[in-house]
Amino acid sequence: MTRRISAFAAVAASVAAFAVPAASAQTTYSGQATALSASVFGNTLVFGDTGPLPPGGGSLSASLTDLNLLGLASVGVLNGSTSGSGTSSNSSSSVLDLTIGLVGLSVKVVDSQTTAQCNGTTPSVSGSSQLVDVTFNGQSLGSISTPNVKLSVLGITVALNEQTTTSNGITVNAIHITGPAIDIVIASSHSDITCG
């Protein structure tokens, strides 16, 4: 009788072990917002940067006022924020009263935003930027929200509302200026999510 009880207990324990559900995958987040980053002749400067969002999510922000970058750029206010929780990761970045004399660019308001979210286990991404009261090389361009607009002057390319996407992430640079030994990004937002 004792042997039967022991055998039954062993079988029951084995069944219980197989019945325990496997641990479900966790949703992880990635995001970052940077108001201004500039690499000029090998020197890199970054302002209004939240830093990377931890995989477990949370919220980060950064801000700065009245920046003058060696006469290359001047900005009134810079803000950046990134967060991740639940089923979405969100980032936004904004700059007010921007002037970049190098390319004759001035913009009253520059902002970008990105979202990566889960629909069940399937990620989807979206993003946009808005530039208000844009003047470039002496010409007034009004407001711009069209993705991936490119302008050029003196061998320097100015990309407006530059968007890059992957299956589970998106980066929007409201302004991206590139040229010989120059790489300047203004109001950059990145969001990424891995759905559990």
C-alpha cells in the first residue's frame, strides 16, 4: 500500500510539473530624445538629451534654455522626453527659436514625436515632426510637416522631418544637417518596443 501511495505521489508531481505554464515573454522598451546634437570637425556636443530609456521602461526628460553653440547655432528653449509602459513607448523633442547661420536656417518651433506600440504581440510604429515659420537661405517656407524634405546650399544638405523605421522602432529627426565634417541633428525622437 505504501508503495502505491509513493508511486501515485510521484506521478502526480510529474503531471503538476508539466501543467505549470511557461513564463510569458516580457515587453521591453527603448527610447531616447535629443534636442540638439552637433558633430563639427571632430568635436561632438549634445544638449537636451534624455539618455536611453531602460528596457524595463519608465520616464526620462531633459531641458535647457538660451543656448548659443559657438555662433553656429542659437536656441531659445530645448526639451526632450521619453517613456515606456504598458503597450507603448513614446518620445518627443522640441526646440524653440532656432537659428543656424551656417545654412541661413531659422525656425520658430521645431518638434518631433515617435510612438512604438504593441497590438497583441505585433508592434507598430508612427512618428512625425512639425516645423513652424521656417526661413531657409533667405526664403520663407512657412510650416513644414511633409516627411523627408531635402534642401541644399553650399554643398550642405538639410533634411526636414527625416524618418527612419524598422519593424519595431522609429526615429524622427526634425532637422538633420550634413556636409563636409558637419553632422547636426535637431529635435530627434526615437521609440522602439519588443512585444511580450
